Amino acid sequence: MKFLFAAVPGDGHFNPLTGLAMHLKDAGHDVRWYAGPTYIPKVERLGIPAYPYKRASEVTGDNIGELFPERVNLHGPALIRFDGKNMMVANIGNYFEDIAEINRSFPFDILVCDAAFYAMKPVKEKLGKRVYAIGVAPSLETSKDVPPNFVGMKPAKTALGKLLHRGMRFMMERTVLDDVKRFFNSILKDLAVAPVQGSLFDVSYRSPDVVFQSGVPGFAYPRRERNPRMIFVGALQPYKTSIARPFPYPEKLERYERVIVISQGTVDNKDQNKLIVPALEALKDSGALLVVTTAHYQTAELRQRYPQDNIVIEDFVDFDFILGRADLFVCNGGYGSVLLSLSKGVPLVTAGIREGKNDINAHIDYFNVGIDLRTENPKPEAIRRAAERVLSEPQWKANAARLRDEFSRYQPYEVIDAYLANEAAYRQNGPLPAQALNAAM
């Protein structure tokens, strides 16, 4: 089969798709990728042919401040509205025109994209392509059983709480997203594609043929209604381009009774005073081995500032390895690293709000697999208290271990391969294979 991959320009959208792309490539499929200038070199390093943006512009976490300096002063609903228009919708027409041009020379069978790539709708309806969406964050599909998106709330347990959430969802749709949806529909009209009638959030889950959702049901808010297009696949992880470098201090892993991993992610890591520094201040005297990853930012400076024997500061460590030996993960709540931590049975302390991290961290709190500090700038004392609780109270580790066992029952590529095996039969007969596959999980 011929696959075209595409993702919203952002590491959290792009990276989780790389493992699947390489799996399909190694299986003999013709895999190519449509990407912006930041990601073209990464695609080429995978040995996958890349198609560059022609009409579309690339908006990333690194250049958005330069492109839109006014964004720094936006918060809450205003920020959601701004990002919805400028990061998710504005490029849709250009994405579609680029992909339509690619299709003329590479008539692909299936578009594989992250769930935030809203150009999936015209690609499916105008070009008649099959679309596989990849859920790289908790599901944003609307439901009366879950809180509004991007507010960092947990499902309501009382009638009053449910009424509050209903009102918030109404306000989100009417005052925050209505303008974004009108903009989206104006682009669809220009493309002669049917407008969106319901919530904009639902496009990602009802437009594609299937949604391969990274994660497991045990880490998803309960919903009475079930989307037959959605298949949980376990923890989708980025492709490892080479054999991971061994941990440089294996003797310390043996010498220290506890291991705490600290990371501020790969995007929002320029200001290390947000999380890395307060976490080091909080835990440097804990007696645990602290393993800090910097994503190649100010590593030498941090090593000079924190020369203690129990502190290891590296540009990068093999997370699959180190989380397999960790007792606690302190991070800002990136979805991929959270899933990897839970797949290893490691509880968390998290501090992050922007870019949807408040919703991810609310899941951590709801399922009692860690403590959400509900801030972008935690104080050292708050981190220390949370870490002491998670390390001393057994329920956190027990709940994380329960999810580890659930993750172990999922092999992402086997689930996706099973769906692909039914693809030809679906084209002839239907119904959607996702229904049968989900029922069997």
C-alpha cells in the first residue's frame, strides 16, 4: 500500500508517528511524508522520501513567538481561540492544495496523520482517500461524561458538577470555538467540502476512517458512548534511529536505593527555572539518584551548578531504559513520556498547564498515578512534598503498576497490522473493522 504521513508541526505530533512510519516501511509498504522545513531533515534521516510544504507555512513552538508576538500575553479562552485559528485551522487550505498536488505524482492509498491535522477532512472527502488518524494526546472528542477540553478538570461526580461542566462546554463552543469553526467552515466552503455542524473537537474522531489512540482504556476518562472508529493501541513511541547510548553511570544505579528521573521535555525547556531547577533544589538532598535530561540545553551549566554525586545531568538518556529502573518521574506532562512512564509502572509528579498539559496532568490526578501540582512554575517545597508522598504512600505505585499491566497487553503495531489486514475486505464488504477489533481487546 501507499501511505502519506503528515502531522501538525510539533515534536509531540510528529515524533509518535515515526515508529509507525518505519514499521510500515520495513513491512514493504511505500511510505512518504509531507512535512515542513523543520521536520524534512528528520524524515530524510529515517530514509523516508519527504515532500516539503509549498503553499503551507510552518508554525512551531519555536517560531510562534516570532510570528505572533501578541500570543505571549494570551491566556485561557483567548489563547485557545488564538491557537485554534493560527495553529490548527489557518493552514488547512494550503495543506490540502499541497497534498492534492502530491497525489498527482504519488497517488497514495491512505493518509496517516496526527489527530490535530484537520486537513484530513478535505483529503478524505475531496480526494476520496482513506484516513488513519493517530491520537497523540487524550481524546478531545466531546461527551457529556467528560469535562471541557483544555481546562485541566476531572470528570464531575455530582449533579452540580456535571451541570457546571455542561455550561462550560456550551460557553467553550459558543464563545471560544465559534469564531474558529466559522473560519474553518469558510475554508471548507472554498474547497467545496461540507461544513462542520457539531463541535470542532469532534472532527478528528468522526472524520477519519479509524483513530489509533495512543494509550489504554484504563488511562482514559470513562464515557457511556463509544466511538466505533477508535482503537486503543497502547503506548506509541518514536522510532529509535540508532542503538541507544548506554547509561554512563551504571554503578550509581546499583549504589542508590531510589532513582528519580527529571525532565522538562523537548519543547518548553529553554527556561529551566520552571521545573528542572526547582526539582533539583527540592530533591538534591533526598538521598536518591537524580537523573536529569536537558534535551541539549544548558547541560554544562547545570552540571557546574549541581556537582553532587547523586545528580546525573545528560543531554539525553534512553527513557525506555531509565524509566524501567526509576521510582518516580518528575515532568511537565508531555503525553508520550507520561505513557512511557506508566507503561513501566512509574508514578509521577507533574507541573504543566500550557499546550494541553493541564488535561494530561488532570488524568494523572484522576487515576491516582501521581500528583498534579497544577502550575507551570512549582516551588521546590511543593515538589519535595509531592515526591515524598508518592514515594512513601503505596497506592501511587500500585495504581501505576496496574496500568503497567494493562499496557503490557497492547502491542501497538500488531493492533494496527490487524486493522490493515482487514483493509481490503473492508473496501469490498464493510463494516468498519474497528468495531470488531475493539470488541476483542
